[in-house]
Amino acid sequence: MKQRKAVRLRTFFLHYLLLLSLGTVLLLGGLLGVFALAFSWGAVLPANYDEKEIALFKQQLAAGAADTATQVPERLEYTVFTLDGKPLAGNLNAKEAQQAWRITRQGDYRGSYFYTTAEHGQKLWIFRYVLTPQYASPLLRSSLPNPQLLAPVLFVLGFLLQAGLLAARFGRKLSERMAGLQEATENIRRENLEFTVQPSGIQEIDEVLGSLDRMKDALQTSLEKQWELERSRREQISALAHDIKTPLTIIRGNAELLQEIVETEPQREYSGYIRRSAADIEAFVQEVIDLSSLQAGSSRQQTRVPAAELIAELELQMMALAAGRDLQTSVRQEKLPEFLFIHKELLLRGIMNLIANAAEHTPTGGSIALLVQGEAGAVQFTVTDTGSGFSAADLREATNQFYRGDPSRSSGNHHGMGLYIARSVAEQHGGSLRLSNVSPSGGGKVTMRIAAPE
């Protein structure tokens, strides 16, 4: 792994906290500056502004310089009563005026308003005011919260906004730093070990990446040994199977000759046992050879094969297989692409295993059908027969290696490899194998699906 200067994870997050703290201080300073300018320009009035205006007017009232409502400053809220409580003038409504009269007389109000009075002749002036900052503009007073409330609201909103932006920025940076870790784990999951681990610049993450790098090297060494052992095992099994075929052929040939020259019935019976057992062993050896060839075939490249050529060859082999069993065959195709990108020999072997399996379990006079259908990005090969169908155990296990089935569908002439090989062929072509029964006839139905990229 390439080395680069790294910081600890706590340092990475301290950077975030430092920026958040600095941003908070700047936000607070900015809001204080804005409100200071608003006070200096007169856009926001101080909390005791109305109180001072009332005191000034009361001085003028006492001096006799003001005695009419038109001389009251516009911002002040007031009402005028006679000394016996009869309302005369003011900009408070009737309910507010009566409340002001009662409060100034009884002194029991504890709300947000303050009241003060001034007597002049036979009139009692009552002024109502608040001790909070106010906007100078009536429009701002009616449309915005009080400056005393607006300031903390703006601070909270600004704090949340900057915290969200910083979190998004640091989250993106952290994701970028962890991209190498995600890439490394994904490559290991796919068994792609030919990659270089890129450092993140964060010490804790780089330690994990270093461990993954060492694990990758160890895993690659282990897999290479395993692949080599598996290749050697396949070659040994294939060679052994081929070696066994030669003496088996000799045993089978001599058993057939013995049947022609022996004279007693016991001798003929025993030589028959030898011939049939040799044939069974030979069939099993051939399946082992096919399986070994299939596993080795996974490393071969797929080729572009005309679909019509593949179908014609399948139909020919299907007719040849059914000819000696008195079975009817049919082949249909629907919406096939012109070409298929496949391992031709492997795919033929897999489909013919399905057809052979159907023929083995179809009684004399029955029928086998092959339906080949093209779909979006896939091709399906469906083989149906008129036999006894699959049992519940067959539907679960029949595609497993060496599964022989139950007596209801097993003739004893197979070794549990055909459907397993067919499933392996389907998987090598990016597809799957599915078993079911035909309704309502009850015959078997096997569908091989392979990928067919356009």
C-alpha cells in the first residue's frame, strides 16, 4: 500500500468542530453587528424609547405646551378619561381603554404592558408602552417578530444551516476517504485480488486498509494453491477415468464373447451380470469425464453461434435418442435471436442431458417436447415429457450431484449426474435450472434459462 501523510480520525472530526465553533462566533458577531447598525440608523428603536417619549410629552403637558390628541407623538398608545372615568379620546379601543383605566386604578395587572398616567385639568391621560426594542417602521412591526425574538431565531436558523452545510461537506470528505476501503472489500468479495490498496489519509482507516492488503495477499496465495490443487485434481480424475475406460471396454467385450460361446445357463447368466455391470461402470466413468470437461470448460471463451444451427443439432440428436425407444418428439422455437453467445459444446451437452433424462422416464409410446423461447436478455430451453413427473423430493434435490431419486422416477440406470451437469452448464451461461411438473398431465418439466446479451 502506498504511504501518505495521515491524520488521526479524532483530528479529522476536531477540524469539523473547530470550523463549526468559528462559524458560530462569526454568526453571533454578524448578528450583533447588524442589530448595532440597525440601532444606530434608527431602524430599530431601543427598549425605553416609548418611555422617554411619554416622559417628554408629560413634561410638555405639565407646562401647558400640549393639550390635544393631535400633539401626541404618533408611536404612543394612550387614552384620555375624565377624572370620574368617562372616556374622551385616545388610540386604544374601548376594551383596551377600560382595561387601562382599571389597571391604573387598581394596580393588579401583571402582563407585558406598562402604564403611566398624567393629570391635566379635568383630564386623566393614560399611556401604555412596552420595554422591548421595536422597529421604527409600522410595516416591519406588523410583519416581523419583535427584534428581541427575531435575534435568537436568526441565530438558531443560522447555526442549523451552517451545521448542516459543514456536516454535508465533512460527510462527503469522509466518504471520499473511505472509498478505498469500500473498493477493497468489494474487490475481495468478487475474488478480484489484482488491485492496489489506495491510502485514505486517515490513520485508523489506513490501518484497516493495511490489514485488508495483507489479507488480500494471503488470500491470493491460498486461492492460487487451491486453484492449482483443483486443476490437478480434475486432471487426475479425468486421466483416471480415461484409463479405466480401456480395461472396462476389454471386460465388456470379453463378457459379450462369453455369452456367445458358453453353453450352460448359469454361465450365460453370470456373463450377463459382468456385461451389465461393466456397462454401468462405463456410463458412470463417462459422466465423470463429462463433469471434468465441464469444469475445465469454464475457462474457455464463449463464441458467437447461429441459433438455427444449435436448434438443428439439438433436434437431430433428440430424434436419434428417441428412435430406439419408440418416443414421439417435437421442437418449437419462439422469438429467438439470430445468434447466441455461448459455449456450444457445453450447452449441447447440458440440454441433451435434460432430453436424455426425459427419455429415460417416459414410457414407450410417450412423447418429449423441446420449446426454445427468446426473451429480453435471455433464452429458455424447456423440456417436457409424458412420464410420471418429479416427486417432492426430486423437485428439491434432483439437481444435486449424485442424487439418484426415489423409485417412482428412478430406473436405476443413471448415477445422479445428468441434471447436476445441466445446472452447472446453465450457471456457467449466467442462468439457472428449474424443475416442475406439467399440469394437469403430471409429466416432468425442466427449464434451462441462459443469459443472452443483446
